[in-house]
Amino acid sequence: MSKPVESPLALAERVRAGDRGGVAQALNLVDDGRAARRADALDLLDALEGHAKGRRIGITGAPGAGKSTLLDALATRLGSQGRSVAILAIDPSSRKSGGALLGDRFRMGASARDSGVFFRSLAARDQLGGLSEITGASLDVLAAAFDTVFVETVGVGQSEAGIVDLVETLVFVAQPAAGDLVQFMKAGILEWPDVFFVNKSDLSQLAGRTASELRAGIELGRPDAPGERAPVLCGSARDGVGIDELIDAIDRHHASLARTEAGARRRSAGRLARIRTALTTRYGTRGLARLTAEAPLEQQVDAQPGRSVERIIDRLGARIEAGWAGTDAAGAA
Amino acid sequence: MSSSPPKPTPKPTSARNESPHAAPTAGAGREKPWLFRTYSGHSSARASNALYRSNLAKGQTGLSVAFDLPTQTGYDSDHPLARGEVGKVGVPICHIDDMALLFEGIPLEQMNTSMTINATAAWLLALYIATAERQGGAPAKLRGTTQNDIIKEYLSRGTFVFPPEASMRLTSEIVAYTVEHVPHWNPINICSYHLQEAGATPVQEIAFSMANAISLLDHLRDSGAVSEQDLAKVFGRISFFLNAGIRFVEEMCKCRAMTALWEEIGRERYGIRDEKALRLRYGVQVNSLGLTEAQPENNIVRIALEALGVTLSQRARARSLQLPAWNEALGLPRPWDQQLSLRTQQILAYETDLLEYGDLFDGSHVVEEKTRALGLAAREELDVVLAMGGAVAAVENAYMKQRLVESHTARLRAIESGELTVVGVNAYSESVESPLVQAGSSAILKIDASAERAQIESLQAFRNRRSPDAVATALRQLEDAIQSGQNILPPSIEAAKAGVTTGEWTSVLRRVFGEYRAPTGVAASASARPTAEDTQVRERVDALSQRLGRRLKLLVGKPGLDGHSNGAEQIAVKARDAGMEVVYDGIRLTPEEIVQSARDEGVHVVGLSILSGSHGVLVVDVVDRMRAAGLGDVPVVVGGIIPPDDALALEKAGVRRVYTPKDFDLARIMNEIVDVVAEANAAA
């Protein structure tokens, strides 16, 4: 890592060619907190902008729902179909020490390893919901290199709302009669997923009931797609049951996004949400308000076509800071 | 038999030869001693056979076979994952000719053989039975033990292959088969031994092993694998394999508490009435966890005291005993080291007056009270595990593993803080140079590197001389039998005779059952309260992370087939508590996989743990591949049982630090990891 860094453009080439060493290095770069490296990271992300070839799929659900096992099965199956697969696994950090045990890699089975999946663990660091700004940038890198990119998060409530901004398809993994369903409904989480997968259907008769409860719950409809109902599938990741059906459902969702304008709409809404969240995290609601007082955020984002999300965040951030500096100067005068 | 039988000085005269646990009758001559065994095997079937014969000639009364890791995990010696592991921690057995050679000149009908084999137990038992038949012996007369305890493999030892459900099925089929066809065989040896090695307290050792036995017995009863009337027979054939640490009074009480609890479980849960069947039967290997690399001769005394702990009380006396060698923490013991362990047993049994008395502690308030307290606490913990659905559930939800990791962490902390005294390690560490381990003199056994090559050649010759048709038929019949739910032993015995290899047999099962990765228990383990030293390391990690631009990221993994993950897990937990991001990559990894992880994850440093003695091949391979992948600037550190000469060779090959069991100070290791990363990134 102390190696002389190659130019961001050369690195972008390697990423787009699917070079795994290049991808790893690019991920290191976008994660680098040193101010001196930020310019390179932005150049890299700009060079990747518009070159996404991969679908981004979110996998979320309560701890113990079997997300890792499911990812293992999905990656193996997709790998055997000749698709290149990457997984970004988000693990909660220890709040006390800042350290983290990124154990998901261990749960990856031999078959998924053999299929050549690219696997990166990311500590959630300070973000409560488990998603940091780095997550979005890392996905931008991975989507430029792989056909299918999964991001796995623990479903703790807020994170679903965050993850939906980062992916085209969100899969919610439930386990039979976990009792968490009511909680999820209360939290409004059932609005977001595009596909539900009731795992461990082999273990219990309750799977069918959980599936019907889910269907009833989501019948209320999604705000962005009224009339469309997310499919609820049953299966067992451990035994490989229902995996093909899940891949079909994801493919169908992807095709429907491509067919209609919904895909483009969702992507630009996602970008906008990422930018808003990042600016709010950095400058607070007052900082954001100062910026949007000039013009709606959407308009300011649209004015920078072909730029990466991170570039736009930094530019708009600079504008907020400049405004503050102006105020401070005025105050001092 | 080529070896002469043991000649104990005073002939055993007790009428109670059947059981050393029978009620005491004061002054009635000497008890028959327990079985003397030594866990051994290495290099090849031929070399191990010579070792067994010489051990028997020295007065050993039973055999304990150590298999190498490829055999334990179901790979032939020429499989890529077997590289560097063949003949290292035990003998490689690939087929019936290997097994026949292992026991050449040792009539199995007259031997009592303990086989430390688990995932592939059905296969090795099939080979053993086929070999006995080839010798002209009757399977019905065979005596011995297959370890066959998968639960503890998930928790500690790591040589599992199949998922819990399939493993449970294999275990119970071995039980069902032997009860009928090999009636003197102990089909399963429930191991609390490895739980203690993984950090278990005496209470956890009792509770978890009882939960394990209950899960098996429930399965046998509820699946109909054995009939109601056979259940008593099965109960009586289940044996245990215990550990005994240096706190030998408590250990003795632990054995007494276990004996009482087992009887209670038999009566209450399974309605067993037969007094003989209700008796807890167990063998012991005394503690290796407490053996030290520093002042290793002290281990001679530790081993003797631990042996005393499990033989002193007649009621709680082991039926068989294996003693480790004093230099285990340095490397593989030589025949002389093993002889010393055997002599320790013989002195205890034949020189002392230990076997002339009934139970010395009957009526002792102190022992009774301690025993009662352990029993109560164990019962409580057992109920916790049973309430969550038993041992299998408590493996899958990682409850037991977490408790073990926590206990182990607490133990290491107590040693670090000095609260727990370990002579020669954290107290009285001044020492003159030991003549036993003087520099230059080799105090351990070196496995000849040519052993692996010779084994592979002999395996290939075997494959060439067998009938391919017979092998194909046997494998097909094996698969059919498994698919249709028949007992696996009969087709396995046929496969053994047809010349099927260990790897081929296991491949069929891998295909049908799938493979399993057990939960690690590290992710959820609670952090301990940081000491001043921890805080200081954390500050250094924070500062270096700032400089690196990302939080210091460490990969921890185990190359090769060695599944003893306790050390790696302790490092992972400690590094997390020191503020590092730790990618725990687990066990059974090829060097390729480790390098791929290091690259994908973008780590700053790689920590490898390896205890099987195959570090020379595997670690060097990782370092070379890192370089080839352009990761030459990512430092590699290694921990394991690594002799000083090997450590030097590894450092020469590019390994930045080598840690051995004497490095108990984890905070220092963390500090050095920070140093190593700082050095590697000096230009950053």
C-alpha cells in the first residue's frame, strides 16, 4: 500500500477490465481518509461514472436469517452461469474500540470461493444504520467491474431506507415466524424490498404462514410503485431450494426496471438521496438548507452531468463551506 | 505379537478387573491398572507400526492411533489440500493395505485400539474391520474406540466435514452397527478433552459434554435407529474422553461430579436400570493447554500431577490414560519423550501404593462439597443448552463456542495479569539454560520430508494394482446405500475390501451430504474491559490508521488442514479490541485462498496460524504467492508450534514475526503488529 500509486485513469481502466488487483486497489483508494488521496479517488470515480455494467442487489434481513448462506448459494449459482459476482459485506464496528470483526468472509463456503466471487468486507464505522458514504463509492467501483454486485447489511431498521438508495433490487431475507415481522411493519420497512425470501422453509411449517403474513403486509403497496406487489418466495438457502426462483425474480425485477422508466428514475433518485445524506452528515440540516436556498438540490446535481456522486458531494460541500466562510467574514467585519 | 506382554511387578489380583469404578473393598490386594496408551503415529504406516511394536514391548497395554489431517478430513495423500500435511500429526491411511501394514504383527483380536477419528470414523472403522478379517480375526471380538464425536469438532478441533444433521446420522449408524456386530467396541468417545483445550471451565466441560451425549442418545431413541431395549446397551457403550489440568483436586472432583450426573441422566431421562450400564466410563489425556514452551522440563512434573488427579480417587479413576510428552509445545515428540510419559504411568501404577486402597476420599467433606457445587453448576448450564434445543442447536447458534472463546480469553487475561500463576512463564522465569533443549541439539522429532513423497508413490501404486471395476461398483453401492437410508458400515466394509481410498469414500459423502462451515463464535464474543496496556495499543492503532488513511486491517487465517482455531480466534478478538478491523478467514484454507482474501480485502497485514507442523511448506507458499500477486509489501506474521530452526527459516523466507506458545502476552503481539505495519508503510 506504500507503493507509488498509478494514475487514477489507469486504475479505472483496470477496474473496468475486471482486474481484481485493480478493483482491490480502487476500493482501498475510495476508502482512504487522507485529504491528499481524495483528488485521486474522485478522478477514479469520475472515470468510472457511466461505465457501470453490473446490477446492484441489496440483501438485508435480521441477524441469523441466513443472509450469508443465501449469498453463498446465489454466488455459486450465478458463478456457474458464467456471471462475475462481487459481494460487499457490511459489518457493525465496535463502538468502543473502533475495531471490528469482519466474520462474513468466513461463512463463505468452498463452492462460492471456487466460483471466483470477489468478496470485500467493510466495517460500518460510525453510521448507525450500518451504511457509510464509503459503501456507495465502493459499490460504484464494483459495479464497473462485475456483472452482479451484492451488498449485504444487517437489517436494523434505518439501514433499509439507506440501502434502497444504493441498489436496483433489494431482497429482504426473513425467517419463519421470527416474530420480527410486526417490528418491521411498524418501522415501515416492508415498503422497500423488491423481493422477499422466506428462508429456512425446510425447518418449519411456519414458513407458509410467514409468507402469507408478508404478502398481506405488503399488499398495502409501495409509495413509488402502486399496484405492483413484491413477490414473496420460500426456500432454503442451506439446501439450495428456491435459489433459481430467486434469481428469476431478481432478473424479472431488473428487466421491468429496464423496460419502463422506473429504472432511470430510481437511479437518479438514489443518487440524489446519497448526496443529500452525505451533505447532511457532513454539514447538518442547516448546511444543506443554506445550499438549497440558492436552488433545489436536484437542479444543482443535474447541472453536473457525467460526474460521480462523490465529486458532486465534494463540490456542493465546498459551496456550503464557501458560504460559511463568507458569513464568518461578514460577521467578523 | 512380536512384543512381549507387559509384566507388571505385582500381578493384578483384584476380582474387580471389570471396572476400576466398583465399590471399594479395603485392603483386598491391588487393583488392575488402567490401560496405558500413547497417542502416536507419524510419517507412514510402516514407521508407525514399528513405533507401536516398540511401545508395546515397553509395557504399553493399548494403542492410540493418531491419523494425519488428510486422513481425518477425508483427502488422499496426493490431494492439493494435503500438501505439507501428509504424515505430520499422525499416520496417513489411504486404503486397506496401509491399514494392514499399520497393524502388521499386531493381532487386532487381542488389541485394544483407540482411534482418534471423527468425520471419517465410519470409513476407518470399516478399514479396521476389514483388516481384522484379513488377519483371520472375528469382528465380534474387536475391542477399542472410535472417537466419532463431531460436536466437539465444530467447537474446538475443526476436523469436521459434513453438516450437523449428516454427522449425527453417521455417528448413530456407527453406534447401531457396532452394538449388533462389534459388541465390545466403544462406538463413540464423547470428548470434553478438546473443550478444555479450547478454554472450557470444569463446569462447561461437564455441561457441554453431557449435552452432547444427550443429543446423540435422543437422536438414537427418536429416530428409531436402536430399539428401546438396545438403548440400555448403547448407553453402557458410550464412553467419554476427559481432560485433566493442573488444578488436580478440582479435576478429581469434576470426574466424580460427572460420574454422578451421568448416572442421574441415565436413570431419569432414559430409564436405564442396569447398574453397570449406568457407570460413567472414560479415558483421559491430560492437559496440553497448560504445557509451556518456557522451561519445558517443568512439564514433566505437571504431567505427573495431572495423571495423579485422574487416578488418585478410585471412584473417579480413568479406564485408560494417555499422557502427552513434556516437549509438545516445542514440536513433535520423539520416541524417548513418549517413553518418559509411559514410564510416568508405570511408576504411578506399579511403584506407588496407589492401587492398594479403596477410594481415599469417601467421606471427605471438602471433596463432597466441591463435587456437589460443580455438579449443580453443570446441571444449570446443561439446562440452558437443553432449553435452546440441545447441543446441535447450541453449535448452530454458536452459544457453546462463544462461551468457550470467552473462557479462553479470560484465562489468557489472567495469565497476562499474573492473577493465574504459570511457573516459568509469568512467574519465576529466571532460568539457567536447559541441557534438554540446548541450542543446536534437536529436542523434537523431525518428519522426513521424503515421507510425503513416498506415501504418494505407494498410493499411486496401490491405485494401479486394484480392480477399477470393483472400485466403481463399491462406490456406486455406497452411494445407493446412503441415498436409501441404509446403514453405511456394510457397504463401507465392502468398499475397503475392494480397494476404495479414503478420498474416494469421502467424496461420495461430500457429494451427498455437502460440506459445512461451523460458526466461529468470535464475532459475538464480548470485549473485556481494556487494561492500560490495551488503551496504549489502541492509541497506536488509531494513530497509524490515520497515517495509513484507512483503519488498520488484519487478515487472520489458518492454512492447511489443521482445525485448532483457538489461537487464531484469540488473536482475532484481541486485535478487534485493539481497534483493528479484522477479517477472520477461518480454517482449512489453501495458500491461494489466503492470498486472494488478502488482496480482495485490502488488508495491511496477514496473520497465519498453524499447529500441524506443515508451516515449512504452507507459510512459505503464502509468502511467495503474496509477492507474485504484487502484495509483497503486505507483511506476514505467523503463530504456531514452530521450532526455533524453522522460525529462522521462515524469517529468512520473508515472514516478519514468528510467535510460539511462549508468547502468551497478546498485548505485546498487538504492539508488534503495529510495528510491522508501520515499518512496511514507512514511506506512506
